[in-house]
Amino acid sequence: MYASLAPAEKADAVATLASSAAGAQALLRGVEDKSIARDALSPFLVRQLQALKNPEVDGLIEKVWGTVNASKADLPQRKAKYKALLTPERLKKADLVQGKLMYGGTCGACHRMLGEGANVGPDLTGSNRGNLDYLLENVLDPNAVIGKAYQLNLFSMNDGRVLSGIVQEETDSGYKVVMPGGVEFSLTKAEVKSREISKFSTMPEGQFDALPPEQVVNLVAYLQQQTAGGGAAAAAKVEGAIEGETMQGVTVSKGQARAQNMGGFGGQWSQARQLWWTGGTPGETMAITLPVTKAGKYTLKAALTKARDYASIEVILDGEVIPAASLDLYSVSVISTGELDWGTHVLQPGDHKLVVKISGANPAAAQAFMVGLDYLKLEAK
């Protein structure tokens, strides 16, 4: 079933499998036969698997993942190694699209940055990410200073499971725990056999070591590109735009629609944000309320996003399909469609219903069927 699950469901499935030795073995064999992506196992999750203390699980970790928390080399020497790699010249030539993808699979599983990512570890938005020394010290030696609020908690349960995460709230009766990716669960103290607070950070050492050098460059460039006042291109508001991320009355038949920051991909998006629909599948719809204050003829314009895991769509306005709005949103890189003309329509005052329907996806696309809407515009004729 795993391949057919929505992203949030996949995270829940992985977390559930990782809580027992039998589930962990099935999970790791899925990674081994490539039915489950290797990046579904964050370093945090691998640490939980190790806490099961099961020889077969440990052997599979070694086989499909590698060594976690290998002995740390001298920090100044390791910093020198990565500073030699992360030169200004290389960072300027980095692939920010790939860097954003790497961020989502690594840092974003625990940290929020400019409103994106999971609220598990500290928010990176206000951190000193533009300083390479700061970045390297925190990534290469994450156990140097660990805030109490971010210590890893290991729970041995009465039924034999082992669960881990950050305790966000503790009461007399139980715990509210969060894992990387934002997966939350609650435990009652009655079902917990023992609780251990680890001396280690939830962010293991060796994260850069697990990446090819070019991906380290891409990731660091993306992190630095996102700093306030950094190199990301400014994105002004398009005059007359109805911004996707602030649209009212948005409902989806499956998945979720939310605002997404697009600043890491350049200045192509109005106000550097979009409405991002994830978890949809062919045949599912996203409905948007389009208000009109005065009767007349209007040209409907729109700007959307194209990417490697985006869908093909058709658009329906008040029950009528708009032929010009049938689009294939696949692209090997993340780009804007630019402003599109969806024809002239006679509209009466009041709320109109615009429906985006997923019709499928390009055969070359990763079949995630995502849709990104930057803005809509109504221009009176």
C-alpha cells in the first residue's frame, strides 16, 4: 500500500513500523528493495531503530543506511575540509532547486524556515545561517550544546514497542510527543514502562558525510540563499493579483492546500508565495471562491508553478471547462508558467466557483500530482 499513500500517511506508516522490531525489519527491507525511498528514514528515525537493540535491525541499518554517529573527528579539521568544499565560487554555481529538495529531506524534517518545515527542532528563520562557520559548527558538532526542549526522549512501552521524539508537553497523566516530519502522538504514563532522556541531540552527527559533495554544496547554498537580505531575488506583488496563498473559500476533495514560500526558487512568484495543493490524485478537485463586485466581461488570467512532481490539470469556471486552462505542469526544474490568458468571461456580481481538477500527470513526472497556484487576475474589458 505504501506507494499509494499520501505524504502525511507515508510519514505515519513509517513512524508506526519503526516502533517495533518486526515493523522495523519490514521497513528496512522495503528500503533495501527500493519500494520505500531511502530518504524516508531520517537520521532521527534511524536512531530510534537502533534503540530497539535488535541484532537483525542493526544489521539491516548497516546494510541499507550506513553508520550513524560515527566517531567524531577533530572539529577544526572537519570544518577545514568542508570550508575547502564550500567556496564562494562553488556556492554561487549551486543548484538551488536541488538544494531545496535536499532541505526538505534533511533539515526540513525537524526545522521550520520562513514558515516551511516541521516544528520539531529550533526555527532556523532567525538563525545566523549566512555565516558558514555557524552552519558547520551546528551540523558537524550537534551535540556540543543541546537545549533541554530538544533532547531526544526514548520511551520503552509496556507492550514492547520503543517510541522516541521531542516532548512538547507533559502532564500528570501523559506526554505529547512530536517526531521529525511533524508526526505527533500522545502517550499515557500508564502505558510507558520507562523513559530515557538522551544526552545526544536529536540531530545526529555525520549528516554531511552521508551526502555527495555536490549535494552538500546545493544544500548550504539554499540555506544561505534564504537568509534575510541574502541573495534570493526579490518578488514584488503583481498588480491586481488575487494571491493564491490568501485566497478565501479554498476546499480540496483530497489532500491539503496551504501557503508555500517560493523565495528559494528565485523572484518569479508574486510576493514569493503560492497556494500549494498536495496529496491529491487524478480526479480530485480544488475549489476556489472567485468574488466579482460588478457585472461585466472579464479576462481571467493566472500564474501557476511547474515542477518534476506536478500534475496535469483542467480548470472549470461555474461548471464550464476552460479549454485554454488544460495544462501539463511537469518540468525538470521548478519554474513559473508566467501569466496565462484563460479567456474572456461574462460574470455577474457575487461569488463564482473556480475548480482545478487533476487530470493526471506527464509520464516523465514523479507521480505526486502536486499543484501550485501563484495568483489569479480578473481584468475588466
